[in-house]
Amino acid sequence: MSPCCEYPMTDSLSDRSALAATDESAPKRADVSRQQILTVAATLFCARGYAGTSLRDIGAAVGMKAGSLYYHFASKEELAAEVLRIGVERVHQAVEARLRTLGESASLRGKIEGAIAAHLETLWLESDFTSAHIRCIHTAPPSVRNSLHQVRRDYETVWRNLIGEAARASLLPPEAEPTAVRLAILGALNWSLEWSDPGRHKPEEFARTLAASFIREG
Amino acid sequence: MSPCCEYPMTDSLSDRSALAATDESAPKRADVSRQQILTVAATLFCARGYAGTSLRDIGAAVGMKAGSLYYHFASKEELAAEVLRIGVERVHQAVEARLRTLGESASLRGKIEGAIAAHLETLWLESDFTSAHIRCIHTAPPSVRNSLHQVRRDYETVWRNLIGEAARASLLPPEAEPTAVRLAILGALNWSLEWSDPGRHKPEEFARTLAASFIREG
DNA sequence: GTCTATAGCAAGATAGAC
DNA sequence: GTCTATCTTGCTATAGAC
């Protein structure tokens, strides 16, 4: 699976331009903690939902008191918004990386099968950020959902384009409607969280079945 | 859409056999309240999740105080388990009713398309019980989930049989695996909660796309 | 950066009046 | 059957010591 970019932690909390001698590659302590908090929060939000996860739970899992989290995040909502944002960013990047790897020469069915596999790999194998997004997006507070509208639309565009292209090339089943196909594929992928067992299921196998069902050979 | 059976409220809290003169068809006050609580709880659990819904919220929505709910249910978990159980029961019954209506003479694709449509109609149009089940099953407490294992398996069997039959009749796409097809269909259906807008989307249209993609004409 | 301590509030649940 | 009142616990968030 393609390695996923780490979330860039350049919050520019302090002006480091005046300290040119400092090793820029050494992560600062606050950044390490912030990253740990995000990772643990992703796991817990994914497993218990937004309301079911308390800041005490998250703090305990990183060896901190709940109050200490406020040094890194202004509120539970801000922390959740960040976790969920990273979640979309990661699938989006994984899918685009896969499409780049395949290149323009690949068949359209090959590209869609690859995009499906990349989405599944991120969801099943890589991290809990994307899973947390899928599990929490509906019950998260409005402020969190609103902050994610744009990134969600950006990722959706990738699929809109892929399926649109397949429709124009007449590669969808005769009676299938393009929008319905897109929604069905993404639904099958996201719902796979409820049954997937990375020990038993292989992303490529499910990707094969989906691509073979929705997209004709081009 | 086929009318769905009301949940039978025969809790036999009191022995009515000694009161033969009483009109058996008149619902008792407790039963009316209980039913109102369940309906409202389904709506709120569906919208806000298990942990995000308080007994105070539910009470307020039925015009009661939180404490009064304990006359009808022993705990929040018991209330949630009942709501979610009714949710599976309703889709299950709707799908079986549709299959009975179609009869044995229907084509296999016709039966599967009908089952898909019936599942969607229950989810989108009929009530919030099934939606609440789908939204809450993962984050609900273990005791709730455990109490639902059997009913969930019972409903799953309907689909296992339908897709198995299609596989034996060689009606699945060449490279598609039967289990994957079943999981993909149910995933696409359940995830439709996240995008469906009963004003804009018609259950039969989405059902048509899914059946046409996964099942060949028999 | 993380702690202790706590404010302020809401949760699930129970007891007893009506 | 429903209410009032309350217990206990847990929550988010803040203030200030270290």
C-alpha cells in the first residue's frame, strides 16, 4: 500500500526563523504529544463514537489528565474536527496516489478497481482516522460537520469524475444510473467497516467483485 | 409499500383473563405511552446516536420527565435494545412480505430487486426504528449488541439464501464472489441513510441500478 | 507541557408523593 | 402512570501551581 503522508504539524506556534541554528527536522515535544493525542482520539472516536468518547478517556490513553489536552486543542470539537479532517485527507491522498501510480495508460476499469482498493486499504489497514470519520461524521456536532464540508466535497469529486468518465464511455451496466453507481460503490466501501476483518478479507478481492459488477471491461 | 406489523405489546403485565368483559381491542394507557416512547426514542437515537441521546431528551419529546420512563423500561439500555430490535424486525418483515407478494413465479433478479426495494422503503420512508438500528448498532453498549445477535442473523439469512441461489444459477458477474456481493448490496443499502432524500430519490430507482449491476437476467 | 483542583452542569437512576 | 426531588457520577472546560 502506498505510504500515507503524515499530517503536517506546522502550526507556527512560535517563530523559528530567528533560530536558524536549530535542527528543523527534530520534532518538538508539543508536536509529539499532539500527534499522540490525535492518534489515540481517532481510535477511540472510531470505537465509541463522538459522544461516547470522553476527554478523560483520551487523556488516560495517552497518559495525561483531561485538562492537559487543552494545551493542544481549544475544545473537544476542535480535536474531533482535526481527527476527522485527517481522515478524509488520508483516503483522498491514498486514492490519488494510486491513480498516479497506475498512470494514464491504465484501463478505466483498472483505475476504478485501483481507487476502490486504495480506499479499502486506508480504511482497513492504515489507521483509524478515516474510520473515525466514517463512524462519527453523522453524530458529531454541527460545527465539526460544517468544517468538513469542503474536504468531503473535494474527495467526492474524484469519484464523480471516475464514474462520469465510465458513464461517457458506456462502461456502466445498461440500466444503471451514474450517480447511483457512485453512491453504491462508496456505500459498500464505507459500510465495509462493519464487517471487515483484515485477517480474513483482502482489499483487492472485494475491489475485484465491485469493479467487475459495476464497470464493464473497456 | 407493504404495511408493517405493529410491534406486539403483549407484555402480560396484568392478568386480563379474569376481566372477560373488558374490550380487548382498546389499548391500555401504559401501552400507548410505551409506544410513544419507543417511537420518539427511535427518532432521537437515529439522529444523535446512543450516547448523544439522553433520557431527558426522550422524556421531553413525549412530554414526560426522565424518571417516568423507568415505569416503562428498566434502563436506557433496555429501551435502546427494544428500539433496535423492532428495527430489524421491521425490515425483515417488509422484505419477506415483498417476496411473498412476488411469489415463486418471479425471476430471481425480480425477487432480489424487490427485496432491495423493500429494504430501502423501510429505511427511507416507513419509520426511524430501522434507521436507528443501523446508526446505533456499533456504538451501543455490549449488552444491547449481544441481545441483537440472533435477530440480525435471522435477517441476514434471507440475503444469504437469495444471493446463494443467484450464485448457483450463475447469475452473478463472472469475477464476483457471492459473499462479497451480499456484503456490497447490504452495505450500499445501509449507507444510503447518509445521502437519501425521500423527496429526490426513489427506492425503485436505486434498486434498479443495484439489481442490474449485481444480478444478470435469469 | 502537564499537573491539581474545581467550577458548572448534565447524565442515569431511585424513592416516595400524588 | 407521572411528578418532584435527589443521589451519585461523569462530563467539558478553566485557573493557577510547578
